[in-house]
Amino acid sequence: MHGMASLIDPEVLAYAEAHSTVPSAHLAAVDESTRADFGSWGMMVGRQEGRFLELLVFATNATSVLEIGTFTGYSSIAMAAGLGDGGSIISLEVDPHHATVSRGNIAAAGLESLISVIEGPALASLEQLQGPFDLVFIDADKVGYDAYFEAVLPKLAPRGLIVLDNTLQAGGVLDSATDRHESAQAIRTLNEKLVNDPRVVCVLTTIRDGVTLVRRAA
Ligand SMILES: C[S@@+](CC[C@H](N)C(=O)[O-])C[C@H]1O[C@@H](n2cnc3c(N)ncnc32)[C@H](O)[C@@H]1O
């Protein structure tokens, strides 16, 4: 990971990455060009989490996938590989440059009929989207996560999943006294809310920087 301390022993992480199926040539090209062109390349989910997301889409038979936070398209392109017939992805991105670059990468991968990038603030875009969504991947500004969660929960399919990235904040969620970073504070508050929320069942997994899976309670 770039720009944040890795929670996982680097050797273990490298081993896990090396034993997650090698990315497609298109995805490898997105990885390479993003590392070359963006100082913030560490925002990409990368090889292990990309395959994890693909397998979640595959295992849940998701056909209606929503992503909040496209960046250069790595996670969208990764998830597309898990879509069944008739499946599609809508991805929301506020930054016009990120939207343009991701659309280029999606087109280069031949996926423009499967992945649509909607440019603009995610909350405004969400108002226009009805759902139901089978899988929602939340990976935009951390301070906005709670609002995104509340906006998508009513639009989640009965057996749908919400997936939230970076829910460990490089460990910043652990200690409220020593960490004043607003992202860590926002995620710490959301993690507390989710585990006590009778509307949902959740699991915070220690994949990479923390990946939380949420479903509706029965
Ligand atoms: C962590 S990156 C997403 C990484 C991407 N999922 C991947 O794996 O390559 C977060 C993205 O969310 C976008 N973003 C931030 N605030 C947003 C908002 N209010 N609405 C939509 N997108 C937003 C940022 O511009 C950035 O591209």
C-alpha cells in the first residue's frame, strides 16, 4: 500500500498477492499506468482485493453492481470479471480527470457496455438511482461512508451485500485518543454503528486495510 502503513506483514501480503490469480493483461495495464501517472496509486484495491471483489460478485451471482469511488477503474474492471450474463456495473466518481481516465481504461478493456461511470458527487448521483443493487462497493471519501451506507441500504436487494473498503484505516480506528485523522474518526464511528445496527449483519475482515461485508438482517 502506498501512503499508509500496511497492517499486514509485507512478506505475508506479497505471498497472498502472489497466490491470488494473476490479473488480466488489461488490469495489469491499468495498474501500471496508474502507478506511473498518479501519486495516489495506492488507492487502487490491487491484486488480492481485486480478485476478492471479483469472487464476491461471482459467488453472489450479482448482476446489478454499484461502486462508489471509481478512481482509474481497477476495482470496476476487476469486478466485471465476476459478472454473469446480463450483469452490469455503475460506478460513481466526483473527479472529472479520474472519470475520464477510468472511462479510457474501461474502453481499452472492452468493457464499456458493462461498466458506466457517472461523474459527480456520489450522493447526488445516488438520488437518481433506484436499484435494487446486488452488490455495492463503497470506496470513496471516508467521511462520506455513513451517508453512502444510508443512501444505498434501502436500495439493496434482499440478499444483497454492501462492501466497505478501508475499514481499519491502517489501524487508526483502534485508538481514538492518539488518532485525530478525520477519516479514521469517521470510520471508527461507522464501525461502531454497524456492529450495533439491528438492521444489518456485518463482518469486518482483515483483508488489506479492512474490508467490511454487510447484509440486511433477516
Ligand atoms: C480510494 S479511490 C477509489 C479506488 C478504486 N475503487 C480502485 O480500486 O481503483 C476513491 C475515489 O473516490 C472519489 N471520490 C471522493 N469523493 C467522492 C464523492 N463525493 N463522490 C464520488 N466520488 C468521490 C475520488 O475522486 C477517488 O477517485
